[in-house]
Amino acid sequence: VQLQASGGGLVQPGGSLKLSCAASGLNFRLVTMYWYRQAPGKEREFVASITSEHGRDYAEFVKGRFTISRDNIVRTLYLEMNNLGPEDTAVYYCNVLYRGSTFWGQGTLVTVSS
């Protein structure tokens, strides 16, 4: 299983970014996919998840600002982030539990700063 995250960068407060996570080596359409993030000096934390049936769950601190989605045809997970603030600065990771093992992407850095 390989997860390749991309789309991070520098954005001003109030701005938007869309992250992508390309997946391979698994039956993508059947698995729940996750986004986590880790801010400097902090623990990694759950951001959002999406099931194979497109059921979504979000951490409270991103509700109404972030949207998780997936495209099973191109086996890609997305995270659309709006109204970003400095507190959203972190490395964002995609994640999947597949056949009893947990897999992480390499992470993509999001920096929110003026």
C-alpha cells in the first residue's frame, strides 16, 4: 500500500487549499480513509474520515470549514480546507487501515501565515 499526499503550501489566513492523497496497492473503494495532522510540538490528531459509502466524520475544530471527499475511480482522497487560520498550520497525513495494518502517507505541510 502506498499513499502519496500533495497540495500543501503557504496560504494566508482566511485562504483555502485542497489536499490530495493518491492511493495504490489496495482496494480503495472498499476502505475508510482518514486525514490526520500534526502541528509543531503537538500530537498527531484526527481531522476527518470518509467511509466506502461516503459517510463523513470531522473533528470539531474543522466542522464547517473542511470537506473530505474521495474519487474511487482515480483512487484519490481529498481534503478541501477553507477559512484557514494559523492554528491549522501542520503536516497533514492521509491514513488507511487495510488488512490489519495501518498505512500513512508521507505528509504534506500546510503553513498558514501572513
